[in-house]
Amino acid sequence: MKKAVVKALVLDKVSNTPVVLLGIENTKKILPIWIGACEASVMAIAIERVPFERPLTHDLMIRIIDELSLKIERFVIHSIKDNVFYAKIVLRDLTVSEQEASEGVNPFIEIDARPSDCIILSLKTGAPLYVANEIIATEAITLEEIGESEEEFKKFVEDLDISEFKKLLNEHPEKFEDSSNEPDEPNDE
Amino acid sequence: MKKAVVKALVLDKVSNTPVVLLGIENTKKILPIWIGACEASVMAIAIERVPFERPLTHDLMIRIIDELSLKIERFVIHSIKDNVFYAKIVLRDLTVSEQEASEGVNPFIEIDARPSDCIILSLKTGAPLYVANEIIATEAITLEEIGESEEEFKKFVEDLDISEFKKLLNEHPEKFEDSSNEPDEPNDE
């Protein structure tokens, strides 16, 4: 699996649906994930770090996790079925010592989640987000034309017509590089 | 404090803001709480018990709480400041035995939350929602004209102009019964 970061949140003008673009670290690959309007609104607030007086829903969840001597270890977008991405949160139980862990006590708790919740929680906590290689291979898009700088990426996003883009991907998959042969990030699960 | 249940979710047509109407148990009092559009959308799904394939954000939170040997004991809307209601979630640590609790170990964990998250979690889990007496005294509205049946309440809500209603409350507080002298629910905190 490979680390991913939010590169942009855009609107698919045809379906009028928000799309979050995840950049796959050390590649020119982008994974687009279509999300709900409310999820996008919460994600935009997390991206812009808009301060709120009161805890929003994900802040409440983070507060509960903190209170319970748990740490978010990572988020993993691990599979796709019928065009729906599946993800999980990996929590580490901080009450399990290194000693106990080395003796076979599993300090990890895995919880099924939607990618949008994982991305929002990752933005808020800084815990890393990973994407499985099989998903990168079949769902990510390689953008040879994008330069390395943030500015070039911003320009690319402004020019982006995500629907045309997805159509192109579906109609001409051969235009997009297959990523399945790239070396893996270490899988520490 | 007194138990409350969701009676209706309506739209304040003037401010175009959703309002959740909480009925205070064994009274004819209604506590209106103005909430955000996305919170209302999630609440409506919880009220109607619309089934979803994937865990929504609050389902994820409930799943985390369950995984961690915790039980939601209750939700309490406890104060108001600058027109903002403050609430809390009271969790019980199930790993603390009755014996330990009787010996002084506190099995409760209290977490600051918004009323909307508490109401949504209460709808989804069935854990009870309470409102502090001081809030009922100053913020609830007594509806002498409402009958006891669900049907009469439905008709009342359909006829309701919540803005006019709130204006009336602010301009003529004497029209609304003060509840502060009513007997309390047992406070087991």
C-alpha cells in the first residue's frame, strides 16, 4: 500500500457531486473518490482548518478515541466493490505495552469505515492514510502532464473537468500507466 | 433533569434553518433547537431509520464505542450560552466492575458534545437524552393546545410556524408556563 494525501476537493459538474482527489505519494497518480455533499462540506472545513467553538462530529469522535487511551495508527482504503470504496481505521490500544505486544497481545483494533470519514479524520489528526496497491492499479489516474510544484497542481485542478477525465480513463485505460509493478510501502500490519 | 424525545424535525422558513423539536417527557413542553442543514439531513435519516450499506459517521462512532467495552449511559443537554446549547455524552466503562464502582472507581467518562450529535446518537442507540431543568424553564415552550395523541401532534407540527412561535415566546414569556418548580427526574450522576 501507498501513502495518500488530499490534493484537492472539486465538483463533478455533470453529476453535481463533490470529488476528493487523493495524490499517491512519490507518484504522479491521483485517486478520485466521489463523496456526498455533507461529507464534502465537513472535509472542506477540515482542509481549511476553519476554527469552530463547538466540537464537530469528527472532533467528537477524536475526543472519544483520545479519552479511551487509543491512538489512530492509520487509515487504509483497501478495496472497491460495485464502485464503492471500502476503508478501515486501525486503532492502537495504548494500554497494551510493547512487552505485551511482543508476547503476542494484539494492540490493534480495526474498524470498517467509509473513505470520506477516514480522510476527514486523517486531515484532523495527521494520522496517515494509505491506499491498497490493487486500488491504485485499477482506479488511480497518472498525470504525466502535472509538474511537481503546488502551483502547477493548482493550475491543473482549476483546468480540470473531472467527468471528462473519468470518461477518458474508462474509454482509454491504455493511456494511463499501470502502477501495479511499483515497489510497495512497507506493510506493517 | 428530564427525559426528552424527538417529536419533529421542521424548517424555520424565515431563517431557512432546520429546527428539531424535543418533547419533554410527561409534560406538554417542547424544546426547539436550531441545527445545521447537514446535521438535519443525518438526523432525518436516523429518524426514518433509512438503511445504508456502509457505516455513516455516527454509526462509525457507535462502532468505536462498542469495540472499546463502553456503553453510552445517557446524553445531557445541560446549559445554554449566547444562544448555543451545550451537551455531553456520558459513557460507562464496562471494564469497571460493580464491585470496583462501589469502592470508588469512577466508571463514567463525560465528553463535551453538540446537542445535534447527542440527538442523532440517541436516535441510533436508544440511549436516553435528558435536558437540564434550567433549560426547560427558560427555553422550552408549553403547548396547552396540543392533545395527547400522535395525530394531534402531527397536525400541530404541520400548522406550526416556528419563527412566529419563537417571536411570541420572546415577546410574551408570561404566556408560557414556567417549569422550574416541577419535580425532577432522579439525577444519578
